[in-house]
Amino acid sequence: MASDVLSKLLGKHTLKVGGEFRYLQVNERNFANPNGGFNFDGNVTGVDFADFLLGATCTQCSAPYTQAALQLLDSRTRYGGAFVQDAWKVKSNLTLNLGLRWEVSMPWYDTQGKLQAFIPGETSTVFPLSPTGLVFPGDPGVPKTLAPTRYNNFGPRLGLAYSPGFSDGALGKIFGGPGKTSIRAAFGLYYTSIEDLNLFYEVADAPFGLYWTSPVSVLFEEPFRIRATGASIGQRFPFTAPVPGAPSNKTLDFSVYEPMNFFPGYNTHNKLSYAEHFNLSIQRELTKSTVLTLAYVGTEGHHLITQQEANPGSAALCLNLEATQAYDVTQSTPLNPVFGCGPGSENHVFNTVAAAPCGASFNPGCVYSTKQSLNNPNYCSGATPQVCFGTGNTNTLTAANSIYNAAQITVERKANDFTFLAAYTFAKGLDDSSAFNDLVNFSNAKISRGLSSSDITHNFVASYVWLMPFDRLFAKAPKRLTQGWQMQGITRFATGFPIQMNQGNDDVSLADSSATDMPDRVGPVVKVNPRDVNTGCPTFDPNTPGSGTGCYFLPSAFAFNTTPGTFGTSNRRFFHGPGFNNTDFGILKRTTIHENYAFDIRVEFFNIFNHAQFKNPDGNIDDQNFGTVTSARDPRIGQVSAKFYW
């Protein structure tokens, strides 16, 4: 890393010019289930430990057996930035700040190109036998950084500081004399460098590593054979990764990697994330020790990192297979044929011609997955129907946006005997995605837009410290007993966080993307007191005294979405959960023993009034506790501590 800044004073101008350069590297060496791991769920005997004794791996879980090779990634990036800034003192009471910053942040790359992206419909030239849609550095339009490095990132900055002063008249009464009031305003556009976390999701994916999960229950003593039939699903280990650029890569067989249960990619059109920050504040001196501040603060985020299902199941295709009662090759047995497509069938194999297996070749009438981009013979070549599965494929992309607006009022007093800070914020935050795994809807991003997960509408916080005047009240008492007493506390009243809605276990959308499935909203949301018995709650039982408590909103506002191929009508986050009502309080006694020695005794109480502060209720309509609070924040906690200074 190298950086430098040059400053120059020119009359009323203070000029600064600077820049920096960074070269970063992260070398990953990860181990995950190198010897294999089994999963037992009690599906056979009803008890998971009994299943373990029988060697009966789970039949309904997503990972009966998992094994992985050593995961290697040698990622690198470069960052450069330069800026120019002028602090211009226009008048004694007016200063302007003008600036411009230019930034270049290269997306992370691997030294040997051990990365992949996902471009539906494109065939790789680096690994021609890879499933259609999977591409790698060196393929057409895919640089070593996956997304291009962009050089047009300019961020202007503008700031203003003004102190009006009027000695008399109406304005003098409002703003006071010189130095009593200050007005500040600012705007800036700020880019953020790209984080290596994006590549962590790609470490050791096929063909540069093997993280293999069996699609069906396997034998405990021989995990590459199907438990129900004894049929082999292919020996996967030991595993040797291909050498990047080797001629043999042109004929590399991808069947060893199937099924690819999770295959994330980095979008090749990603841009650098940036935010626009703007604020306006008026600060007024009320007394020599008290200041009032009124402010507006806003932020807009653009091209923010998020995730999106890159290879969803086709609802239209699944509905057509259901309507024509196609033969479900994956689920069927000779004694139990299964017809039609439905929730959870995105990775199944279907035959629209006859009730017959779909084998190694791409037979007419065979549909190997409702995930369209993997409907090709390469993906299923050499594989039996039981392992011809699609992928859980998420794309890391810079497609999310956010906006935050807040009005703020602050009163601050700084004095020898009593200090306090009281602040109130009225705010609203909206976004498409608040964090990783908060997936943006792949069909319509507007469906995912709602309250930010950290949104708090009203937030009042007051902190205070009082030096208790015992030495003046008890002047004749020993000073070591009366001096050094201090009372302090923090009080907060605030709106709760938004409740996350979900209909996560039904796959009604037929997309294999449960994070975007929502219930239907059928009425207004009615909030109730969790302390009371509420007859509209799922836990209410007229024969059980006290049942129905813990309910925060009545579930009658929502209904299960039962329309196949749709996502539900409820927004992901649109109303808030239980709020905060908390006071932390403490008393401190400091005794000075000598000039360089002191002794503290502190008594503190957190949530001193023991106010019940509930956490958010369950927002998943699939759960039996839907709408019900199942946990609370800490009750009153007291502690005594001592500290010796020397």
C-alpha cells in the first residue's frame, strides 16, 4: 500500500491533492468434510440415533452424505484512488469545501482462474463439456476478474459551513449574535471497494474442487451406492483438480461433479457499489453549556451487493408437465409410478412420451430439469436418472438499491456537574436486499423492495451523568466519603425492527427459491399485546388457561399462497415488531487514595425497571408459531464491580 497527500495554502484557499494504491491478496486453504459426513433424521425408525445404528442415512433431507476436497483460492485485487479538494474560506463566517475523487477498484480474481460465472445459454470454450450456462475466465466476454474493471468512478463532494450573526431585530432573536448559530450542509458520492467475500462463495466449485452431496439416501458402509437399490452413483474420491489451461480440459467429464447442489456465480455485469450522502443541520447555542441541533440526513445506495437465484425452475414448464401428467422418472418406482410436476420437482427428470427411464442420451420426450439452462445432454451424460439433478445456483450481483431519510433533533449539555445528551430520530429506510441471503426476486426486483431490516421509525435515546453534590450537602463529613459520587444512565424508547415475512417450505412459486416465496395478504394487520390472551392466535386453546399469549399480530391478515407459479402478495417487510423500552442505570463511587491511586466501586443495572421487551414474532406462515413471540430481550441484570487505578 502507498499513499500521499500534498497541501498548499493559497490565500483563502486550502488545496489538497492526494492518492493511494493498494495491492491485496487472500490465500484460502479450506477443509470441509474431507473424510465425508452423514446425516440421519429418523425418517426410517422415527429416531435419528436408531437410524444411525442401522446405517440408514436420511431420505427426506437435502444432504444424506457430503464429502469435499481441499478448497483452494488465491485471490488478488488492486485499488487506486486520487482526489483534489479545496477548502475555501469565502468570509469569516462562511466556508465552502469542494472536492472530487476518482477511484478504480478491480474485482477480485484468482491467480490461476479458478472461478466461474453463470451466463444462461452460453457454452464454455475453456471447459466445453461443462453444463450450458457455466463459463470461466478466458471464455468470450469473461475476463479474469469475471466482471470488468471500470474506470469512470468519479465522486464529487460539496460542503458548506455558515455562521449567521445578527445583533438585533427578529433575526437576532432567532439566530442570536455572532457564533450562536451554525448551518452546515453537505453532499458526497462515495464508492466502496469490492470485498473478497464475493469470491469466498466461489471457492473450489466445479471443476476446480469437488463438494459433493448425494441426492438420495446412500449406504453407510459404501456412500456411493444408493441405499434403496444398491446401484452405484459413481466413485468421486480421491479427487484431482484439473490444471488450468491443460489440453485435457477440453474433454473433461463433468459427471463426477453431479449433482451440483450449490453453484454460486459472480455476475459478469457487476459494477462498483456507491452511495450518495446528503445532510443539512442547524445548530443553535441555547446557553453556554447547552446546544440544540436540528438535522436532516439522507443516503441513497446504488449497485449494492446482493444475491439472486440465477437458475430458477420454470413455473410454466412445471405447470405444463403437471397438466400433461408427465412421468416423474426421479420419484417413480415400478410399483409406485408418479405423474406430474409440483413443488420441489425442479430437479426431477420427466418423460413426456412414456413411463420409461431417461438414460445417458438425451432421449426425445425427456425433460431433465425445469431449470431450463440445464436441459442439455452434457449435464446428464453418463448419469442415471437418480443423480441427474439441477443446481441451487445463486448469482452474486450488484443490483440492489436503498434509500434512507431521517429527521434528527439533538439537545446536548456539557457542564461540570450535569451532562446529558438527548436525541430523537424520525426515519425510514427502504431497500431491495438488506444482507446476504436476503435474495432479490429473480423475476421482478420490485417484489422484494420493502423496509430495511434495520429500519426503526422512532428512536429516542437519552444519556446522562450527574456528579452528586454530597460534599456540599454534608460539608462536615470526611471528603473521602462524600466526594466522587456519580449517577449515570441511558434510556431508550424506540420502534421495533421490521418483521420478516416468508412462506419458506412450500415452493408454491415452483422456482426452488424459497427465500422469495411470501404468503398472501388478505386483510389489515392487527397488532395485539403479547401479554394478553388473544383468541385469534394459533396457540389459543379455550381449554388451556393462558394459551394465546405471546401473540403479537393476528394471523388472519395473511393466508397461504396456494396459486402455483406465483410468489404471494405480501411484502417481505412492511410493519414493525415490538419496540424498545429500556433504562440502564448505574452509581459510581471513586475514592482517591493518593495522587496516583484511586479506587472505584460501581453498581449497575441493565433494564433496571425489568420491562419485558419482546423480540420479533415468527413471520413464516409455515410455522406453528406464526405471529407469536417466542423470545424476549434480557430482563433486569445487576452487577457490582471494583477497579483499582495506579
